[in-house]
Amino acid sequence: MRDIIYFDENLSVEEYVKKEVCKNGGTQSIALKKELASLCDSICIEYDNKTTKEDLFDLLINNGFTYKKLAESFEVGVSSQVYQKTFNITHQDVKRLERRGILKKVGEYRFRAFGKYNYAPLYDVYQYAEMTDDDMRNMLKEYPRKKTQTL
């Protein structure tokens, strides 16, 4: 599986999922502590109220949840920029593959630019991790750019 570059650090997919789920982003957090606690309650895992998000995450993993299931539950994904840097493609290429249904969009993240809030799509982290350079080349050949007509 392909590693993910996260702030100049190479992370495995599992490490990336844990970092994203446990990240404290205030109201923009992917998962709140009470959501992780609710999952623990649903499968009867006992925990202390002072348990951290990381410890709740580890409890879920140790009691039958998979990283993939948690990534799907909390819509953990990678941005278009990750695809662009890894495969040396353009944003238009990524959007074209998304429109064709090849890249799976799992959610979106909000960012602020030019005085307003904008939203960018997040793509399935496991699909990205399992994709090879040859896979991407073949998809781009199968779905080439439309040629523009010049007058």
C-alpha cells in the first residue's frame, strides 16, 4: 500500500486514519469524542469518562472495528492535491475521474479563502493507497481529456 505524505511525514494508511479521526479541529473535527464514545457504547465497551479520543479509537480497533470501517464511518479521505502530487496530474484530471465515477468521493472539507468559506472534496483514502502509477496511467488513457476545437 502507498504511504500518505502528511506534513512532510510518511504515514501508513492506518496511521493517517487515526491522526485524522483523533485530530482536534474544534467544530471542524472529523469525529467528536462523544461519537467515538457512542460507538464504544454500541458494542458494550467500558471506558472511563476521562478517556481520550486516541484511547477510545484504540479500544474500538482492539475490539473488532477495522481502520477501513472507521475511515468510512467518519469520511476520512485525501484531497485532490494528494493525487496531483503523487501522480503528477492536474486538478482537472482528478475532477474528470471523479465525474466518471472512478474516484470515490467520501466527503468534503471546509477552508477559508478570499473572505469566504469554500469546500473541497475528499476522496477515498483506501482507494488512493491501493492505486498504482500504472492504474492511474491506464485510467487517464481510458478517459482522455476532451479536445477543444479552435476556430
